[in-house]
Amino acid sequence: MGKKSTPGLNTSAMSDISFLLLAFFLMTSSINTDMGIARRLPPPLPPNFTPPEVRERNIFQVKINRNDRILFNKEVGDISLLKERAKEFLGNPTNSPDLPEKLETNIDLIGVYPVSKGVISLQNDRGTSYDMYFRVQNELTAAINEMRDELSREKFSRPYKDLDQAHRDAIDKAIPVAISEAEPTKIGGGK
């Protein structure tokens, strides 16, 4: 008597179904993506370039320590106040001698406009959480975006996002992105 043979299963249809299910789940599920900050780096400076001296009144210092506490010009602050403080600093609406100087600049499509010489200096500790760093960047960017939108509505009666490129360029010259990031260091505020 010979051995009884067991009939084999055809699994080719099973592999097709598995592939289709995998493709379906990949296409329908959302994949988390990393958050990032869209910034264009400035072009490299010539080797013989000497940076201009920046007066202290033109610098708004924002520091984040390793405990995610924020300092605005050496005073403890809250992130909920950062956007308004940055707007007040860059705009200097009352021409305060403690806030940045303004340079009267002739800008195409706008005319003569007082451009702020203010710079926001951002520095964080090596232990700062990425979440807090991102939130601070977000608030500073929102301050500049709101100022641009307000000027756009005042000068062109339209929000900044609805402007053509020439009008956007004019607004960008009037309210430049003036955020300087220092290399992370050890900032006080923890043990």
C-alpha cells in the first residue's frame, strides 16, 4: 500500500488578496508627517563683509530654557503673549525710544514707508523641547504674517494672501522677516 497524498492548497489567490488589502490600507490611512518650519536661508556673505552694528533698542531677545520657560528681553513671559509683544516691538506704533528705529524707505506700490530696523533674536537651550521651539517659531511667524496682512488691507484693501506677487513683494519689503537664531546654548532655569 502506498502513502496517501494530501491535496495541496492553491494560495496564489490569497497572496493577491493580501496585496490588495495592504494597498487599500496604505492609501486610506493617514501617515503622520513631521512638522517643519519653512524658511529660506540667506545667500552666503562675501568673505570681506563686515556686519553692521545693531543697537540694543533694535533687538528683541527671546530665550527658551530647557524647562520650556520663555524670557522676553530678560523678563519671564508666557507664549500666549509672544505674538502681541513681537508685533508691538516690530511695529513700534508710538515711536518709543525703547523700541526699534524706523527707516523711511520708498517702496514701489506703497510709497514712503517706515521700515522697522528691529530684529528678533531667538535662542534656545539644547534641552528645549522641539514642541516648544516649534510653538515659539509659530508665534513669531504669526506676528509677522498678521502685520503683513494688516498693512495689505490698509494699502490695497485685500488680505495678503489674495495679493499678486508684485504687491506681496512690496509688503515683504515693508515688513521683512527679521528673526535671527543663535546657536543653542545652556540657558539657566533648571538643575
